[in-house]
Amino acid sequence: EHLARAGTSKTIVLACRNTTRCNDARDKAATLLPHGSSTQLVTAILDLSSRSSIEQFSANLLNLLSTTAQRQGGDEHTLLQEPVIDVLINNAGIFSKSLDKNYLDGIEEHIYVNYLGHVLLTHLLWPTLQISGARVVSLSSLSTIFPTNPLAGWFAWDQQWSDKSSTFSGLMSYFRSKRANLIFAHQLHQTMASSTAGPDTTGVSSVASHPGFSRSEIWFNGGKCIPSWLSKGVFTNPIFSMSPTQGALTQIWAALDRQQVPSGSYVGPRWWLYGNPI
């Protein structure tokens, strides 16, 4: 919604696993475009729980951008140029969809979807990201402050390390995946900072952000390890919390402001749970 309101992007790609919800989000965002804006909103299927879906999305993305540029009626010089990606926001995340610990290809699903899916997507898009000197934004969570056992239950064969309580296990799995995102963002920054080009010049820049305490639907669509009365209370509690639209400002600022948010930054709400991005 924020990107649509700005109306400064050539193309905004909404990558979702659910076609209906993706198209609904696109149609809603389209109503927010400024009058006369040429921004194109396009949807694409991307399921981070499926390696083949990630590979297919990555392989088709440049063709999608080229087709969109043709529809925009760009001049011949523009159409001959290789499509670029200015910003990649790794925003997907699952949160305890069931009381049982699930594994995808032998890997615990939180780590698979919330972390490894983003790493693979970034890797597959890397040549294009490098050409454009793109910014990669990794979504973490304030839950990373909680201590977790880094060895617990990453793989199906090491369940002897797994937490016994389903509630505790679900929370710890989510916390671990979000901490992994934060480490990934930092390591990517360190790698680019040590390269010849360096971040924020011609190289890829990497930043992380977290949305504070946002009343998003993840509390209902996920959070099966949390009692319903508690998830409902969290979702409807207006104290020290923000709407999803407010919470999204942290990742938008991280994505767009390269002057005040250099590579290696971690952006969150001023008062940790809520407030303007800092």
C-alpha cells in the first residue's frame, strides 16, 4: 500500500502463494495509486515452502518485468535494456500453523519457509540484483531477543534435540527462523562491504527490519500453539501496538531510504513495540 501511494515505482511485483488473496491485494493497492501514476502492479505465484516454486518464479521474473515494460509503452531504448530489480523485500513468514512440528524435505518448516526460502530466492536473483545494485530487505522480529537452542529440531533426523512442549516448540521454531533472517542480513552486508564495490555504491546493500508489535493476521492464520483467547487478545489489543499498515513502515523505510538507512542497518519502531521507524 505504501509503495502504491508513493507512485514512484515502475513496477511492483506482489509475489504470493495464494492467487485470490494476491489479486485482491493488488486491486486494493491499485486504488491508492496517485492520479496519473504509471506504476504497474503485477502478481506472481511464489510459494516459499516449495523449492520448485522458488526456482520457477526466479526463472520467469525477468520475462514478467519485460512484458510489463512493453505494456507501459516505454521507448525503444528502454525496452532493449535488461530489466532490473531495485529492491527485494523478503517478507514471507509462517508462524506455528499446527501443533505438530512439520518438516519439508527433511527440514523444519519455519527454517525452510522463513529463512532458507529467502536465501534461495536471493541467490537465484543474485545476478540481476548485482547488476542493478539492488537493496535486499530481510524481515526479522523483535522475538529474536528470546534465547533459543540453535540446534533444536532443524532437521527431521535430530528430533532428540527438539523441544517437548508443542507451545514452546512452535514459538522457539519461529524465533530461530527470525534470528536466522537477521544473521543473514548482517552476513550479506559484511560480504558486500568487503567486496571491491562496497555496499550502497554499485554493490548490493543489505538491511533488516522488524515491524514491532503489529496486529497482523498471523495471530489467527498461524499461532496454533497459542490459546485462541490469547491470540484474539493480542490481535485486538490497541495498547503499545500498531496496525499492519503502520508496522510496514519500517520495511518501507529500510527499502527506500539509502541515505539515512545505510547497508547493515536494522530498522524498527522507535519504542520497540510501536512508533515511527528508526
